[in-house]
Amino acid sequence: MNNNSQTELIRQHLEEGHAITAIMALNMFNCFRLAARISDLRHNGMNIITRTVKANGKSFASYEVVA
């Protein structure tokens, strides 16, 4: 799967109202570089926010589209 395919799948996931994290992107779309794909989507006009999630003593990013 190339970057464009991953970007499109992530775009669809976000547009359906779902948030996404790096581990989700890896498991669902075999995407190791979610932040890069999010950057591509932002560059193409998507209004995506980043939330910091804390769980089990760790922090990670969760991305979602602003309504």
C-alpha cells in the first residue's frame, strides 16, 4: 500500500467521525508514519486537531476532524 492509499483510507476514517492514533493506523492501514499522513491531509485542507491522550502512564496523539 502506498502513501496515497494510506492517506485516502485515513481521510475516509476521519471523515466518518472517528479519531485515529498511531497504533490504530498501524493495525488498520499498515501505516507506520501517521503524523506524516496527517500532515499531508492538513496540507490538502482538512481541519484536523491533535489531542494528547494519557493512558497507562504514557502520552500519545489522537487525531480527529474539527466539525
